[in-house]
Amino acid sequence: MPAKRCSSGQFKDHPIIRQIVGRVHVGDADADVLKYARSRLAKGAWDRMSAKDQRAFECEVVKEHERNRRMYRQVMRGRR
């Protein structure tokens, strides 16, 4: 299932998000990946974010997870 359309805002292509999401299995559910990504933030950072920034963070996490899934499928099929 492709990532929903949303705005990643300031988190677009963020290297830390890429690093965090890269640690989870491509088969993990989006909800589990989001929970893990939030747990990797500095203590209290999530609560200090505005609702808009929280949505943007979650959007980028889901998009990055979908990119990883797509890459996995391409590699396993032998395509680049």
C-alpha cells in the first residue's frame, strides 16, 4: 500500500528519519514503525512539537518506510 499523500514539511528527506526507519524491518506495520520512530526522539520532543509538525514527522516516517519496501521488492525481484 503506497504512503498516503501528505506534507513532510521540514522533515522531507531528513537523514535522521532515514536512519531510524532503516533500522526496522520492511514487513513491519506502519503503526509499529511510527511508534518506534517516536520512541527514538529526544525525551519530550514529541510533546513539544506542534500538531502540524507531528503530522509532518509521521508523514515522512511512513513515506521513508514505503521507499524501503519498494527498494526491497525491487532487489528481491532482481530489478534496479
